[in-house]
Amino acid sequence: MIPPYDGRHLIADLHDCSGLDDLALVERALRDGAAAAGATVLDVRLHAFGPGQGVTGVALLAESHISIHSWPEHGYAAIDIFLCGRRCDPQAALAVIVAALRGRVASETVIARGFGVVPTPVRAG
């Protein structure tokens, strides 16, 4: 029998953030968040849409990824943290990212992912 695969996918909406158009700040937040989670950064790819506009990007991790999409004009950032293995802590990553962006968590959802996870039925329509 194959042991279950354990992954956690944390999705968060951050409000009242600052520095969301600062490429260096966003990169540092993702890298520091990954380190706090106990994850290994393979690469960080970011795109800035221009002064005063948002940043979109992803930290590619050996354990999966952390992504961000930001709207500085609204102080809003959408954060996606998917980590596999029990040793990695997505909440620790989120706490570091929130602190770096000086924001607050408006909503947070954690989804169990992977082989061996009992699915929740979804009804169409």
C-alpha cells in the first residue's frame, strides 16, 4: 500500500497592505515566507506592472509554491501557499508575508490536498 501524500493549500486575502508595487519587497516577503515555512526556494519569478501598479509572481519551491497577485490601489493581495509534507508550515509563511506587507488577513482557507485525502463531493449546477 502506498502511504498517503500530505499537502496543504492555504489561500488568503490580505487587506490594508503597503509596498505592493515594490518588486524587491514582494520578493523578500516570498523568500522569507518560504524560509519560515521550512521550504526550499528553487526560483522566484515576478512581474511588476509599473509604478503604482501590482505585482504578480511565484516562488517555486521544492515542496510546491507560494504565489502573489497584488492590487496596490486597493491595498489588496491574493496569496496562495501550497506546501507538501508535514514538516512545512504554510501558516508560518503567511505570518511572515503579512508582516512584510504590513497588512491583515481578511480571509484564510486551508485545503487538504494529495493522494489519500478523502475528497469532498462537489455538486455541479
